[in-house]
Amino acid sequence: MRLILTAGLVEICLMHPLDVVKTRFQIQRGNSDPTSYKSLGDCFRTIIRNEGIFGFYKGILPPIVAETPKRAVKFFTFEQYKKLLNLTPLSPGALSAAGLGAGLTEAVVVNPFEVVKVSLQANRDSFKEQPSSFSQARRIIKTDGFGLKGLNKGLTSTLGRHGVFNMIYFGFYFNVKDAIPTNPDPTLEFLRKFAIGLVSGTISSCVNIPFDVAKSRIQGPQPVPGEIKYRTCFQTMALVYREEGYEQGGGGAVMLLVYEYVSGWLQKNW
């Protein structure tokens, strides 16, 4: 357990700057947004210049707090759903169903933490000026409560993000891994598993991105204070596509893919 906790903490610290950049790209509203970043380099430079190096660690406490229950729920429920479905090694549909169930359960646990995290990551004030995670959580609860307008805002999008990702990832990974023979050479065996995980993560992330963008738009600041533009998951997806097109709708795709690749590798090898 101690090793798992340490691995999770290291993973979050390494990956959080990319997560901040990903969120910033996802919440900006196309080239018409005067505050939009023109490129990844522009985003990194602007954050360093205006918010300091610690700007890349805004909202890091919620993921750290959520890390242990998230991992425990994800892998424990996956095994339980497999038992419930009486899986055999050659049942790709059932493996995907178990992954979907694990992802949906995980989403319910992490969504409140995501709401606090995204609201802090969207804040462009300097790191010293922004509220703490606990202050932000209290403010959200006091203003909007615990429900779908408050600490569980964007739950449908989070369900879609985690459910779809885990459904595809677990279904693809375990079935392809079982279909391709193991290699007695430890190096080649590592490369086999890494390649399968890489392909699994790529496919899962590509399908997953629209849900992640919708989640960030709903949980992040609305374009006009006091007016709710991004209300529900699919309404937000349709609105982003209509106003900004497919490419903008996939904003942060590179960051999300890199994040999922490295995060998945760290989880499997640490």
C-alpha cells in the first residue's frame, strides 16, 4: 500500500503541469477568445510569466487526496465486475463491460475533486493569490451545494470520460495481451506490454477527449459571469462543435494523449 501511495504521489507531481495546460486549452473558446493561448509554447511561457512556476501546480491537492480511493475503487470494482460477469479470457464484450462499470464507479468518487481542481486550474491569478483547495471547496458548497450545480457539477461528463476510457482500455488491453503470446525475454516482454498499453491508451484517449472537454467547460468558468452557457454533457459537446468546430472541440488533445500515455506507463511500472 505504501508503494502504491508513493507511486501515485510521484505520478501526480510529474503529470500535473501537463494537466493544468490541458485544462487551460480545453476551457478557452477558440481564437475569438482574447485570452486564448496560440500554442503550447505560448501557454507555458504565459503561465510562467504571469503566475510563476507554481502556476503549473494549481489544484494539485484534490488529485493527491483522491488518488488512493480512486485507484482502489477502479481496480477493486473492475475485479468485482469481472466476477459478477463470470468472465473467461476470451470474452471481450464482458471485459469491456467490467471496464465500463469500474470507470463509472470511479467517476462518482473523483468528480467532486475534479470540480475543485478545474476551478483552481482555470484561475489565472498568481499562485499566492489564489484560494486554497479547502477554501475553494467551501465556497462551491456554500454557493451551489453538493448537487449537480455545485460539488458534483459535470458528473455526466465525468461518467462519460471515465466510463468510455476504461471500457475501451480494459477491453482492448487484456484481450490483445492474451491474444499475443508472451515473450521469454524480459525486455521484449516489457516492450510487448508497453506497446499494447500505448495503443490502448491512444484509442481510449481519442474517443475520450470530447467528454473531457465538456467536463472542463462545465466545471470551469462560464464565458459570461452569472449566465450558464455550458449546462449538460451532450449540449456542451454540440455547442462546442457548432461554434468552434471539431478541432477546437478536441482542444488539449495532445496534452491529454501525453498525459494518458505517461500516466498509464507510471501506473504499470512503478
